[in-house]
Amino acid sequence: MAYKGLWAFFKFSWTRKLFFKALYEVLPRVNGKGDWQFMNYGYSPTKKEESTNKKPLENKLQQHPLNMYHYLACCASIKELHLLEVGSGRGGGANYIANNFQPKSIIGLDFSASAIKLAKSMFDSPNLSYVEGNAMNLDFESNHFDVIINVESCHAYANQSKFLSEVLRVLKPGGKLLLVDFRKNHLWPNFEKAMNALSFRVEKEDISGNVLKALKEESSLKKSEIDKKMPKFLRKYFYEFAGLEGTELFQQIESGTSKYKRFICTKE
């Protein structure tokens, strides 16, 4: 009976969104420290990227989610610069960049107090810090950062135009926004219109194929981890959250009804 009630709750898209929002806040407390440091669907690089960029760190678990940060960071020269990650989640991405790309400083910002607390407890580098904050009201001076990173996060913001305006404000002239995210096809035009309305020079790339390949390659490993750690009646919903083969998100990217894109936006 409880399972049927939970299934009825998930029939509607708004209830699924509510669940995943709550899940995002609760997961750091439930899962705690461990190998799960990244919160993205992963990236499988092209042969050209592998040959022209520095080699990423090898990771037993979550190699492709680590790749997402690695190859995004390779899109700009960030050594000795000041960086901000908006939507830093469990903090693994900011930590990886801090220790492998030598920025002067990187701040990981997230709205989840529990995620920030967890990140601070797991990672400690002299050029790395984490703060709780609002992506649509960045509490920093104008023209402050050289590079801002946003990984698979802004699709969930209530006002994406305000987020982009805030990014533009706190970036230095010539600074870059490095952004990767997914949406259903009909939602992309408004986001890109808001981006193009600002004083950004925009380069974009459809990386749906790279993400789909990553999802396929890590699906069985992620399923095994979920089956180990989650009660049976919740596993189906964690499969969806993780984008396993056969889930709604996987099918949307595979069919082309959703696209995953990468943007390099330079403040003019």
C-alpha cells in the first residue's frame, strides 16, 4: 500500500521535481562522506579532446562525472585566476579544479546548507572555500571573478535570466562563464535568448552524444551502488535521479527530445 501511494505521488511532474529538490538537500546527510563527490551525468570526451588536453585524474567511481569538470575546465586558461562555481553540490568539482588546474582561488557556492557543510568536511585546500548562497543574488562585488563555472544546475533556478545577469555583473571584463546543462528542446530557446541579450560572446556545443555515452558506460556501476545503499522501494526513483539506461531522462537524450549543451560565454 505504501509503495502504491508513493507511485501515485510520482505520477505528476511537479511532484517529481519536489521530490528531487528535497532529495538534493537530504542526500548529503544520508550518504555522507564517500566516493560520491560529483553530481552530474558525466562526459565521455572526444578523441581530439583526449589528445589535446591534459590527462584527467583516474577515478574508480564516477570517472565520467569527473571528466565533465575536467574537460569544462580545459575550455579556459584558469591558472592563477579567481574562480567561482555556482551550484557546487557536494564540492568534488571545485576541489578537483583547485588541485589540478592551479587557480589562485576557487569558491564553491550552493543554496544547500547541508551540501556546503559536507563539502567543507571533505575537502581542504588553501585555494578552496565553500559558501552558502543564492545563484540569483550573488553576494560578491562587481567585476570580481575571472571565471564562473556552472555544471548541470541552472535548469532548476526559478529565474534563469537573473542568474545570467548576476554572472555578468560579477565577472571581470573578458571573464568567462563555463556552463553545461540539459533541457527539453522547447526550453532551450528562451534560455539562449536571455544569454544572447547580455553582453556575452557565446560559443555553444551540443554534447548530448558525449553525455549519453557516459550514461551508458556507467549505468551498471551506478545501479550496483544504488542497490547496495538504498532500500528496495526507493531504488526506482534513484535510478531516475542517476539517469540510468531506460529512465525517462536517458530516453529523452537518446531520442533527441532533450539536449545537453556546453557554453563558453565571454564578457565583452
